[in-house]
Amino acid sequence: MKTMIERIAQGIVISLTGIVIGSFAAADGNSDTSRNVSTHMVYQNVTVENGNIVRLAALGKKTSPKRTFWQVLLNKKPEVTVQDITTMSQINALPHAEGNDEWRCLTEALYFEARGENLEGQFAVAEVILNRRDSKKFPSTVCGVIGQGSKSGKKHACQFSYKCDGYAEVYSEKNAHIQVGKVARIMLDGKTRELTKGATFYHTGAVSPRWSRKFERTAKVGRHFFYKA
């Protein structure tokens, strides 16, 4: 059974808490204090020792504003970078890509050279084009790399065969064009080139060009073999 001192002590705590909450309600002019009080009172248990009140404290504790569901979700969701894009479902979830001439040239090359490849194969072909752009042995722009040899008028002078096949570049597969556009954007935005190990040449398994016997093969991704000189 509680002693008289214990009951008095607990009564004091309850009274103090009521006074604090009441003061907030008066200041706000709102009777619904549970929603408007930004500070609530937390009190420790009252203990009695040798007939004396040993501990009695009302501690102020500030509460943080309540976050919405979306704020919590966004705060918990890690930031996605181009390095994290590895699956087709991630590609499909991205908005349509856009960019400058370099993006348009890379998108064109991926469409006509690799749209039938899986995602990894498309990334690999893009690596070769960007490796060439960064090499002193090739033109210094994506468009320059892709168009190399196309102005000669010779059928086999082009570095990329679709530029010399005599057909106009028409995007007849809309979804494929959208997809490779996203791949191009990701690669131009800095995705690590690690699939082809620095390759600057490639060919499909359907052919065996003479240069492939002279260069170092670095990888096979999808239907393509990759080499560096």
C-alpha cells in the first residue's frame, strides 16, 4: 500500500504536468493540446526513502516535427548513381533520356550496332566508343569516332559498318531506341568502363576480321568479342 508521502509526491507531479500543459493551451487558444504542444513533459518515478522524497523531476524534452510518409521514404532511400544501374528493370524505370550531339551520336551507334544485345552487351559497345574517344589514336568526340571513314565514299572504310551500308538511319523500333538512349546517357554521365578492359575494337561472332588475330582479346560480352591494340 502506498504511503501518504508517496501519494502526495505523485499528486505534485500530476499537478505540475497539468499546469505546464494548461499554460500551452492558454497561449495557443486551442483546447486540443495533444496536437499543438510542441514540448511535452516527462517525469521520473517518485521514490521515497526514510520518509523523504528522494527524486522528483519534470524534464522538458523537445519533439521533432512529424515527417510525412514521403519524407521518411526519401530520407531512407539511398541515392542511386549511374554505377548502380545494372538491370533492365532499372533502365525501364528511368525517364526518357536526352542530351547534346554526343548523346545523339552514341544513341544512334548503340541502336544500329547493339540494340539486339542484352543490357550488358550494350554497355560494352558503348565502352569501346568512349574508349576510342579518349584515345589519341581516334577522333576526340563521340560523333567523330562513329563517323570516322564515312566521308570517304568507300563501302568498307567506315569504322562502324552501318554508316556505310547505303541505308538511311531510321529508328523503326521505338522502344529499343528509347532504351539505348538511356544507356547512352548513363555511359556519358560516367558509368565505370570495366566490362571490356580498355577495348577499342570489337566484332560479332559471325565474322573473324584479320585484325582480330593481331590484337589482344580482352573480353566476350553477349555476341561480341572485344580487343585492344
